[in-house]
Amino acid sequence: MLPMGLTVLDLSAYIGLAAVGAITLNMLLGLLMAFRYSPYRSWPHHRFNYFRFHNWTGYLALAVSILHPVILLFNENPHFRILDLVYPVHSPSQPLDNTIGAIALYLLAFVAITSYMRIRLGRHLWKSFHFSIYFAAAALFWHSLFTDPALKNAPVDWSDGGKLFVESWFLVIVAIGLLRLRFARRKALHARHKLLGRQPAPRLNNW
């Protein structure tokens, strides 16, 4: 029984926003790991296994991303079938945006499964698979920004509270991506100079 005034669509939308927050937090933690941030040497100056926290935020993002569409099965109008969620190309409302959302979900599942199997896969192969998270995030943000939560195909209200929440985290994700790219390039340049025996590039900041 939902609280008075809260509809199935409202609940689905709130859980979708939770998915956006979870995947953003997960990518922030991933960025700290890429920069070799040490919570012992830096703030808060005590040992903290944020690698494990990074993994759990990934599983949380996957769980809420699954729950987000499943709730739509309880919506009366428009009515969604299981097939509409698994293969939303012909879903009763906003099939394109829903299909992009499904792609985000499948990519998240792929990243979670390969992360669980990272020891068997080997670091190099697993790391290649793990970069799929950026494609998952792109699909998730597209779905979150352009989908009408009321499922009425209304124009996007960019000043809506939910949209502002997504827009804010989208900017954070873009910043994360640019920082990660810059760090990867500096790391590759440093390795190339070291291999050729030249004057090393500026030392990477390990925080």
C-alpha cells in the first residue's frame, strides 16, 4: 500500500533518481581509486576500504536500476508487461527512451558480473570491460533526462526538481570522465618516457 498521494509512477521515478545517485557515487569512488587516493595519508586519516564500498555502490546501483522498471508492472495506465521491460522497443509509452534505459541496465549488469569475475578474467581484460560503465552512465542519464516521469510524452521540463538533480550529477560525471581521461594520458606519457629512457614526465599525483 503506497502512502497517500504517492503513485506507482512517482515511486518508480524516485527509485530512478536513487539509481542516478548510486552510479555517480560509484564513479566518484572509482576516480579516487584511479588516482590512488589514500584515506590514511589524506583526509580522513584513517584506514577505510573504499574499494569494497565502491563494489557495493555498484551492486546498489544495479539493484535500484532493476527495481525502477519492475515497479511499472503495477501501473494501470499505461499498462506494462514483462516483455515491455525486458525488450521495451514496443513498450506502451516512450519506447525509445525506455530502450536506452534498458541498455543502461544491461550494461550495468555486465559491469557488475565482470567485476565479480575479475580475478578469473585477469586485470587487463576486466579493466577493458569495466570501462563499459561510462556507456552505461551515458545511457542512464539520457533515459533520466528525456523520459517524462508521468509517461505522457510531455516536453522535458528542465527546471523540474528531478531533472535538476539529474543535470547536476550529469555535470559531475562529465567532470569525472575528463579527469579520468587526463590522468590516463599523463600515465601513458609517463610510461612512454620511462620505456624510452628519456627525461620522465611530471610525476603523477597520488594524493
